[in-house]
Amino acid sequence: MDLLLLLTLLLLARAAACLVRVAVACRRRSQCYLLDYVCHKPCDDRKVSTEMAGSLVFRNQRLGLPEYRFLLRVIVRSGIGEDSYCPRNFVERREDAPTHQDALDEMDAFFDAAIADLFQRTGIAPGDVDVLVVNVCMFSPGPSLAARIVRRFGMREDVAAYNLSGMGCSAGLVSLDLARNALRARPASVIALVVSTESIAPHWYTGTDRSMMLGNCLFRCGGSAALLTNDPSLGRRAKMALRHLVRANIAADDEAHASAQKRDDGSGRAGISLSKDLPKAAARALTLNLRRLAPRVLPVTELARFAIRNLCKNLVLSRGHAKKTHGAAANKINFKAGVEHFCIHPGGTAVIEGVKGSLGLDAYDVEPARMTLHRWGNTSASSLWYVLSYMEAKGRLKRGDRVLMLTFGSGFKCNSCVWEVKGSMVDKGAWAECVDEYPPETMANPYMEKYSWLNDVQGDTLLL
């Protein structure tokens, strides 16, 4: 009898040990740490000054005076300064006749600078990377850009490489989600490299459709590279840990699907069309995303307050006491109760101001996005990392702080994630040479000064 009891206890102990190992392995797989990231700073001879922006507009001989005025108004109101960057073929005045090599050269300049810098900073070798995720919306060569990176850095033959295209400005978080899931699926310690950029070189629109001219004025060159891991031993020196990631996609709606798309104009010239339905699509996608995110990040007290106020508002409205404006403002959910910092996609001034109003943020909260738009322009999927880098360069991020990343993209998509700061974040990164100049006391607009004759011109409603 004693022997049977002993055997039973040994079996139970063995089972308990197995359960502990499984639990530890599951927890290990579920972690997603950010080791470090790099934002690309192109060469200074690729900067887009006021004069260069104006000359790019005037070089299109198909445009008449109304179109020139429209484009220059877009530049004036864009919120972009004089230090963003363009591809080399724009500098060489070949934007209307790009080659395949122009696009490859644009990608290689980014790969050779940002990815190489990231490996050097972290001490991680290219051969240590187990998962590679690359997103470039508008350029999908064969072999893929992911294969180009594997070859360029001599990565292992068993690296799991993924190449995403056509995902728009929100692709950065789609790639992050893919990398996180890849880490979860592998029981051993894994390192993932996530690369986000956009190909501008072959996509200058040369037609006269106003909805397709906007992209020429908003998008700029840039890119980011980030190293992630599920290894707790590496996690101890990580900058942040990913806590939540939520995706919303309303592509089933025809208007939303067509609000941002590449198409041909009436003359057969291809370009990115940004329709007037885009703000409505963005608002709907944002609402759906935040509805799922809120219960994950907000304390019960804030959720209860919101629910009670919403109930009271509905009761008041049902009795015919309609103070709708006041009720809507009073019932705005307070995301600051669960998040300290807001990393908003700098897609344009209207995007930033729209999110600011929807979330009840103040000027301090949206400063990183506004300054990123001014310094770098809209660099598509990599933009969020420039915003994060601004926060880090300014010393805003403290251990335990939570950062909400929020971005929009064609489809139409709204993706969000929440990071928790784990380690020291004091690196100035791509902002090192200029962060002390931001924010300026006054946001001087060099385009307004040069094109002041446009002030009295009445124009279309802009998506900015």
C-alpha cells in the first residue's frame, strides 16, 4: 500500500512538473518584446525644399493654372516642412520616367542603412534572425524584397520570410501581428525582423485627376526596421513589450474599399486615388477598432462610467430632451485612463486632428504626430516608428508607461496596438540632429510665404 501511494505521488509530481514546463513554454511563446528599432534618415541631398516642391509641380506640362493652384494649396496646407525626403530620380528630374532600377535603388539605400544599423546596435547577427516580415505596399518585384534582404545580409536558409504588399499605411501593424503570431507558434527562442517602408520612386502621378494628385504632395521617403523576440533572457534588455494588438477591416463596404486605391485615370495614367469618402471610412474603422480595444486597456471604472453615461443619454433622448451635441461630448470615452502616450499615424493634418477630437486628446498628446508630419512627411507604414522615436528622443517614455499606436490604411483598415515600456528609452535615433528644435515656437510655413498669392484662391475641400 505504501509503495502504491509512493508511485502515485511520484506520478502526480511528474505530471505537475510537466504542467509547469508547458505553462512556462506557453508564457514564453506568448511574449513579444521589442529589442530595438531604427528609423531611416536618407541623404541630405534628397531633401524636398520649398523650391523643389514647387518645381516638381510646375514640371508637369499637362496641368493648367487651376491644377497648379490646387496642388500648391495642398502643399501649403499639408503640414510638411522643408526637411522631408524624395527618391533620387526626383532629384534628377526623372520622376515622370522611372525605371525598375530606380525602385530597387530606393529600397537598397534604406536596407543598407537602417537594417545594418539595427544589427550593429543590438549585437544581433543576420544569421540569428528566424522570422523576417517585410511590407512595401506599392512595389512587389520578383524575387521578393524579403528575398532581397535575405540575400543582401546572408541570412540562414531556414529563415521564415514573409513579403506583404498592397496593405497601405497600416501594414506596419499587420506585419507586427504576423511576427507576433510567428513567435507564438515556435516553442524555442525566436528573433523576428520587421521591415516597413514604401516605394515612392516609380509612383509619381503625371495626370490631372485631383483625387490622384494628393499623394504626390503627402508621401515621402522613409522606413523602419525593428527586432522582436519571445526570449525572456533577451527580453530583460528589451525596450518594450507588446500587450495588445487589434485589427479592423471594413473592405466589404464598397465606399470604404474605394476610398484609397491605385487606379487609372480617364487618360490611362496610374496613381493613388484618395476619395472624399476617406474621412467617413476612417471614422467608421476607428470606431470599430476602439470598440474592441477599449475593454482590453481601460480600467473597469472608466468602462462603467462610459456605460452609465451612455445609458443616461439614451434615457434623456428617449424622453425628447435632445441636447445631442452636449451629450456626445460628455459621453466620450477617456483612453487616457488606460494609456499614457498616443502614437498616431501622421497621414495628414486632418487625420491627426480627427483622431485628436475622437479621443479627446490635447496638443501635447498629438505633438509627436504633428512634428513627425512636419519633419518627415507621410512615410506610409513606417510613420508610426518615427512618431515613437520622437517620444523617445524627447524623454517622454518611462518604465511602465503604455503607448497606444493607431494607424489607418487602404482597404479600409484601422489597426492599433498597445506597448508597455520595459527598459531605458533615451535614444534620439533619426531625430538626433533636430529634436531640440521641436516643437518650434511658431510653425512657420515656408510654402505659405512663397505662395502667399494663393491665400485668396477658393479651392476644393482637401483631405488634409
